Amino acid sequence: MEHITLSQLNLLVQKQINDSLQPFYWIIAETSDVRTIKSGHCYLEFIEKETPGDHIVAKARGYIWASTYLALSMYFAEQTGQAFVSGLKVLVKVAVDFHPVYGYGLNVIDIDPTYTAGDMQQRRQLILKKLDADGILLMNKELKMPLLPQRIAVVTSPSAAGYEDFMNHLENNRLGFAFYPHLFPAVMQGEQTAGTIIRALHRIFEHKEHFDAVVIIRGGGASSDLASFDSYDLATNCAQFPLPVITGIGHERDETVLDYVAHYRAKTPTAAADYLITHLENAYADLCRQQSEMITASRRMLDVSFDKMQQVKRVFYQSARNFIEKQYLMLAPFESDLRKISLQFLLREENKLREKESYFRLSSPGRILALGYSITKKDGKTVKSAQSLRAGDRIETVFAEGKIASIVSSGAEKGQANRE
């Protein structure tokens, strides 16, 4: 029986492929299992999936030699903002190769990044359309930011370059406002990004009453990791989150799906901090304005009240004066009679005083003594009865002119006394 070896068969296949196929082809495929080895070579698989669905209908081994891969990957990332990783739709220029040992493979010679960028944008638009159809695209944007957003849930990697910038900027704001940030760690690049952010949001949700807003920051790093933020599941969680979500993923060129659904998109972590600080500055300025308006209004009210009081004072003064003048005019006819009555009353009282004065003058002790009477005193008190005296009592007799001292004799009961 005629036969050949496996290596001979593989060489025949190789010759047939080289003779019958063109030197290269532009093909559309999805990247899978992309890996780079120490030598700089990149190995991957190209796959094609059934549309719609995820059933793989074709697969081929691919490779990019180090001399090509370095320039190609840099160019691709620069043009798309996305690293050359698994899961991308690409348009690549390949040479079909068949190696007797390694078999069929595709050697990548070139790539068209505009196709991938267009596909990424198309995927982004499809996600946004689905979010809109679900009625949740603008839900987070419609939330009202608290007047004083100070209690901040921060979702990022503790080692992220922008985390320290965010914290420093927040704490060292020029007006010294107090903020209370709390870190919820998450992976911010690679395939785990969306899942870890979602888990962080679930932890925040359990304590949502303790926070005013959520800030998702990344800062630094390669812009090639943006595909992680074009996730329908991540966007759904953020769009429906009950607190305003602020993103500061650190890129200016493209807006991810997460940026679209967030309450506010800041370009950098520092800009996210500025957004929060500005909210407090605006609230403070509004409070100062209201205070100034209240002071001005109060002064105006006081001025008006003072003017009214002055007006009332003038009216009251004039009314009181008119009343007094009116009463004076009413009493004027009685003034003459009042004077006569008052004069007659004073004359009568004066006569009474004169009569009393005359009586007191006639009844005075001096006048009675002048008539020849005397006053007898014992121990400074007037003696009214001889019966009150005893023999040996010392008495004093007062005359109109002078006085004498006496001692009562034994016959004092009969009115006798011996003078000293």
C-alpha cells in the first residue's frame, strides 16, 4: 500500500496553501485569549460568533511577532483609546500560514483601528439605546443633588493615582468646608472592574441613608481600559442608584456609558472634588445673599415703622393740643366765678385762723401768769392738788417774773409750806 508520512502530508498542505492563496487577507474577527510573552510576541485566537447569539462558528490561531506587535499595539491604543485585548471586534490584515508542526495559523501584519473604534462606539450606542428603552438612562441625572453634599461614598482603588489627589483637593478647599469621605475599594482596570464597582455600590446601598452622593474615580492609568466602563450591568446599577453618582474616570477624549448615565461627569478626580466644593460654595454664597437681603429688608421695615411712629406722634400731639385748647375754651367762662369762690373760701379760712390765734394768745401760760397766777411743780411736773404733796417734798413755784423753791412743812395738808 502506497503511503506518506505526516510531515510529508503537512508539507503538501503547506505548499497547496502557499500556491493557491493570496499573500494576505483583510478579515473581520473577534479577539480571544490574547496574551503576550516575555519575548514580546503576542499570541491569540480569532473567533467568529453567530449573529445573533454567542455560538462560535469559526476559530483560528493567531500571532503577532514582537517586531510588529510593539508598533501595532501602540498605534491601536492611540487611535481607539483601548488596549489590544480579548473581546474586541477587529479588522486585521493577516497572512495565512501552515506550519508542519504547529498547523494552521494567521500571522497579523496590520490592523485598522477605525473599525474597532466604530464597533466600540456602535456597542456603546446599543447599550445606551437599551438603557433608554428600559426607561433608566436619565434616572440618576434626574436626582436632586443635596444642598450640602458632604458625606461622600468614594468608589476606587486605594492605590489609584487620582484617589490621593481627590482627597487632598477635597480636604484643602479654600473656605475650609468639612467633607466626610468613606472609601469602598474596587478594581479600576481590567475584566474585574465592572463587577467590583457593582459590589461596592451594593455595599453603599445598604447604608445609603449615611451618604449624600457617590463618587467613582479612577485617575491616571491607561485610557485603553475604558471598555470596562462600557458595561450594561454597571450602567444599569448606576442609573438606578438612589444617590447622585459623580464620575471622574480621568479621561477627556471619550465618554463611556458610565459617564452618560451618571448624575455628573467630571474629567478628572480633582474636577470631581471641585464639583462638590462648588456646590458648598454656591450654598454658602446663597446663604450670605439671603442674609444680606434679610438685613436690608429688616432695616427697610424699621425705617418705615419709624416714619409711621413719627407720623402718629405728630398726629397725637396735635390732637392732644386741640383737645386741651378745646377744654380750656370750655372752662374759660367759669374762670371768673372760680376765682371769686376761691377768694371767699380763703377769706373765711383766714378769719378762722385769726380767731384761733386770738384764743390761743389769751389762753397762753405767760398771759395767765401775768394776771398774778403761779404754777407749782414737783420733779418738773405741774402740781394740780395739794393732796399729792407730803411733808418734806421739794417744790418749785413759777411766777410771771421768776421762780422760788420750797419744802413742804408738816402742815402741808392744810396748805402750809416753809420757803427756803
